[in-house]
Amino acid sequence: MADQDLLDNDEPLLVAKSLSKSFGRIAACRDVSFSLYPGEVLAIVGESGSGKSTLLQLLSGQLAASAGHVSYRMRDGVARDLATLGEAERRFLFRTDWGFVHQDPAQGLRMAVSAGANVGERLMAVGWNHYGRIRDTASDWLTRVEIDTARIDDAPRTYSGGMRQRLQIARNLVTEPRLVFMDEPTGGLDVSVQARLLDLLRSLVAELHLAVIIVTHDLAVARLLSHRVMVMKGGRVIETGLTDQVLDDPREPYTQLLVSSILPP
Amino acid sequence: MTAMIDVTDAKKTFTMHLQGGIELPVVSGVTFHVDPGECVVLSGPSGAGKSSILKMIFGNYRCDSGRIGIRHRGAVIDLASAEPRQVLNVRRSTIGYVSQFLRAVPRVATIDVVAEPLIVNGIGRPDAQARAGELLHRLNIPERLWQLPPATFSGGEQQRVNIARGFISDLPILLLDEPTASLDAANRSVVVELVAEKKRQGVAMVAIVHDDEIRHLIADRIVDVTSFAAAA
């Protein structure tokens, strides 16, 4: 992973403190704490049901925590507790400073409107109103994610899976967010399509100095994209550290199992 | 203390939980230092823990105990207890690692693979590529390959790309894990020259080299790793 402009800034962007979430008697997420710095990519790994997607929803304010809190440093430099943000403020954050890349692009895109409108919509939401500029910017972003601009007026339902995912990324990045949440962004794609997407994500993340929290069960994705990993099991973070450290020198029995379960290509 | 690397009483054990929790002692009591402009070669048979020590110095393997003192931007930082962010900063501006194998990134051209460490440290792309080209030239990678990703290159070519990437930086510490392993005589001597140039620039190096001839050519001092054999 390129460490461009990395981590000289000493103020965290997002801080989670003792986050927990229970659904009835089931504890989906237990006592999770960490800090994320600008430009830092954190991977959350673990098997299905380990609580990683719940954690992502807690961190992005889509789900209320049973205990603990998340604070985020806004563009004005003031850290705010997400639970105290009003609904309008939270939505504004989601449209501007944050991105959310879903595993299923249909969840993050409007499938029936054109690709250009999918990207342009985010710009309009932050007050852009000049049609020509919106279209130029949308077209520029399609190029950056390697979509032929001849397809700008086509709806994503006519796109392949890999193109849809790249369009979803363009839609998220067009407002220049500082933090992007990603939930299994390469899940369900062919291996060759996956490699291209990963390579694209890797260069965009470094170029735009994005902070990313990425949930994945694929350790190769974590290795390629992230600086740091948290390994989750049964709702708890059982091991955390530099990505290469955790993957090359895993300590916990479960992490050793995960690492040793990878089939060599 | 002017040493660039100062390792004191470092210890490493692997606990294999999947094999019933057996403990594999790797090394203990690892103590040595490396001064600027000096190349220390670790010697010992396979399995003695040479690569593990190199990985401990790079922060890739965690230490059970002991200290890995690294001179980083004028201050000494203990990598054995540093935060992940500090380790990343040390790797960005202080320690480079040249492994035997290139971890190829799909689709990135060879010239950019080599230039990347300079670009990350703020050097402009044209300058970085010019220096990358010079090194690739010296290491006999033909110019027609420079725009191709190295993934399809032969093992020896990939290794030379990796060496170019490792030696291009201006980092004050370099760790070399068998940099000459599968090279022919001409390219081995290029690596020997590169090491000599780094010494003149005051770079501190720790190397693992199996070839006796190369070892004599680059080593200022030899540290025998068998003396750090962990008691089983």
C-alpha cells in the first residue's frame, strides 16, 4: 500500500469508544475501541456473523449503539459525537464528507437513471446547479473509474457487475469525502474484475488521501489495501495491528486459523 | 550513541495454536548494532532465524521482549513497542526492505513500481522515473520492458526490479534479504557496487547472503545468528 502523505497529522478523524450493540440477547458487537487517522485505511476482517457489518453500521451512524460512542472530526476541525447530530446533519455528512460503498451496487446506485445522473446527483445535493459543470465533472469521474464516457447516458442496470461497482465508487468520491466506508466492495465479482477494482481503489485512496474503513472476509484485499487490520470474532476485536504484522505473524488462535486457511493461488 | 540500529536482548517465539499450542522458539538474546555506512551480514544455517531477525527490525514480526532501537528523524524509536502509525512512518522515511520476492501489484508499469518509493516521499514523477530508469539500466532490465507490469517477468527479472525499487530510495537503513539469490555473475556485481555506494552515502545495512564470495565483498562485520539460538 502506498503511504502517500501518511499519518503525520496527529488528530484522529474518527474515534470509537467501547462500542457495543445487542439485538435482544445476542451481542453483535462488544466493547470496540479504536482511532482512525486521516489517510489511514483500516480493514475489519472476520467470518460471517463476527459482527463486522454491524460495527460498520454503528460507525457510520446507521445503527444506534447500545453502549459507547463514535466521534467524528468535522471539516471545521471540531469533533462531534455522532449520536448528538441531528438527522439533517447526519444526512449532510453522508452526502459530502462520507462515502459508503455497498457490496451490492444496486444498494448504492439508482439503477434506472443514467450513470451521469447517478454521479451528478451527489453534486446537486451539495448545491451544484450548473448542468454543464455537473456533466463535465460526472464525465471526468467516469473516466477516472475507467468507464467509457460514451456510456454516460446509460442506466447502470445495463452495466456489468464490475462497471456498476466502479460507478458506485465514482458516485461516492465525486464530493471529495474524507472518509469512505466499504462493505465487501469486491465480493461477488470475478477474480479478474476484482483485481482491476482493487488496483483502482488502491490508487484512488492514495491519490485522494482518503481514510477508509473496509469490511472484508478476504485477507488478500486487506493486505493490498489496508495499513491496519482488526480481526473480529463473536462481536469482539480479538487482534489488531499493522496489516503485514497481523497477517505474517498472527498471534491469536483464530487469526492463525484465518491466515492458514488461505489457499495459495 | 550514534548507531542507526541498536537491537538489545530481542526475543521471538512462535506459538502454533493450530498444532496444539506448541512453542517454536526462534531467537533470544539478539543483541547487535549497526553504524551508519556499515553493512552487517547475519550468518548461520537455514532455520537459524536470520530472516526472522530482519523482519523484527522491519516491524513485520513482533518481539516477545527486548528492544529494536531505530534512529528515525534524529531521535531513537523502539520499534518493538511502537504504534502501527509510527512503524509506518519509520518505513516511509527510515527503513527500506529488499526481499527476495517482488510482491507484484497488477497493472502498474515496472518503471513506476521502481519509482514509487521516491514519489511517496515527494519527489516529482519525471525525476523519480529518470532515477528509476538509471537503476533498471544498471541492472540490465531492457528498456522495452519498462512500461510493462513486472508480473509476467522471469524470477530473476522480478528480483532485479525489486532490487531497483529497494535501492532507489534515500533511506538511511536498508535490510537486504538475499538480494543476490538468483542473479547471474554480472548482476551480482552490480548489487555489490550498489551496496558499496550506499555505504559511502552513510546508509546502515543488515544483509542475509548465502554466497560466500558476495558476503566477503559486502560485509564489514558478521554477526553469527547461532549464538542467538533460543533454548527450546
